[in-house]
Amino acid sequence: MDPDKRRLVYSRPKYDPLEDAIKKFEGSYEFLSNIFKSNVWLVDDEKPYPSVEHAFQASKTSDLVAREKIREEPSAIQSKKLARDFEISEQWRTQSQSIMEALVRDKFRRHRSLRRRLLQTGHVRLVYTNEHNDVLWGMCNGKGKNILGKLLEKVRDQIADGSEPRAWLKARVQLQASENCFWHIQPMKEDELLDVLEFSDKAIVSFGRADDANVRLNHPSISRLHAFLFADRLKGGMFMDLGTPNGCTVDGHKIEPFAAIAISPEHVRWFLCSILLFLLLSLPTLIGFVTFYKHFSNKNITGIATKPIRACSSFIV
């Protein structure tokens, strides 16, 4: 080759697909880590765990004494070490990823400040990089499935589009099939009957100020998404306050946020129930008669049960 015609060829810099990703869940991004201190609840446990990691390790065993020991460990790392002393159930091995999803969702649903911080990460990739060869939940030396990072991204996207609360509930309860649900609400304002609200093919009915709430309650004390009525396949019709500032009361008692309560005193076959729901606002009274029932294949209804739900003053449904 003619030396005068030589040309230099520059190689392109190696592309790093994770260059703009959040790769370390520490410092200002420590809240993304499962060891971050934030109370969460296992689906079948009445007491909170101090972190997702604590709860996840406790879920490996059904032994209540063992769970309590794990819960009381001062750090998430210690809880993980302690869990190695207990036998892991076979059921857990097949459900570990769904358990993790329910716990991560619970973390961000119960803690509003963490939801905001997750949303503020924008659209960048979230990658749980580590040095202890965890290639299932994260990545090590550039390899791994990064299941935790992808789950966090999914939760973030659902917070942004408004679908996160329903996704959180679906991860925690066994909902009745939507096509088997029908809700009938007869609202009243003072003594005047208002238009009937009916919702078919919905296992969840939402209350709140948001435009997309199934039952809109346009009052300053009502949160954008305030409460759920939902059909639990195992427990029947349930009611839940969604951690709102003003809360809800049932039968004159303030209910715990995120604690689902039965809206019928007894469970009838296929959980047919009729409830009298009082929505007593500081403005003119709104009273609604709400009915939920299971459609039978032969369209026959076999039972009925009633129980009042009351919300008033600063505790608004």
C-alpha cells in the first residue's frame, strides 16, 4: 500500500448499556434497596417487618416463633443469616418471586415519600449491581437477571400511570373474577335519591376525588384515591382505607389504613352480601346503598347479609 494513502482507523468506544443506569442502591438511592428501613407487611402476618428483606426472609418459614426472631433482628443482613437456620418450605420456592413483588409493592404503597422518590428517578434503568454474585435479583460482573431492578421499574411506571394501587391490591389478595362481580350503589343526598351507580365486571370499586375514581367524592377532605371496595374470592366483600390523611371509620371506629375489613357479618355461599354504606360528609349527607353479589351460572341468588359502614367528621370514606 502506498504509505501516502494510509489512513488511520479509530475504533468506536465500547457501548455500555448501563452507562446511564442507577446501579448502586446506596447513598441517595439507598431507598431502592430491600434492606432500607421501611415497615412492610407479609400478606398473612398481622405485624410489620422493618424492611423488605426481613419480611422476605421470614416468608421462607411458616414457623411463627422463627418469624418473630427474624423480625426482631436489628439489621436486614442479620435476618438473612438467621433465616438460614430454618427449613425453607417447598411452597416458598415456587412463590418467592411473587412474594418479593408483593413486598416491594407494599413498601411503596404504604410510604408516600418513597413513592415520590421512586417516581423522581424518571425513566432511567434501575440495576441492582452487587459483588456477592446475586445474579437473580440483580447483576454481578455484568451478568444477571436483575429481577429486583425490573420490578422497581414496573412499580415506577404504574405509579406514573395511576395503576399502581390496584396492582398492589392484586398482589396481596385473591380477587373474585371480574366477570362474576356486580356493584349497585343507590346514593342519597339528604332525603333525595340520586342516580343509581352500577358497576359490572369490576372486582374493585374505587372512591376518591380523582377523575378516574369509580365513585367520585368531590370534597377537600377526600384524597384522590381514598378507599377500595373489593371482592375477595376467599373472604367476600371487603372495604379498605388506602392510607389517607383523614382516614375512614366503620361502625363508629376508625379503621387501620390498608387493613381490609369484611363488609358483611357472615359469609354466604359465593359471598353474596348487601351492605348499607353511609358516606357522611361535613357537607350535605351522602348515603349510599351498595350491593355486591356473585353471578351464578343459573342466575339464582341464594343469600343476603348486611352490615353498616359509617364515615364522618374527619374520617371520610
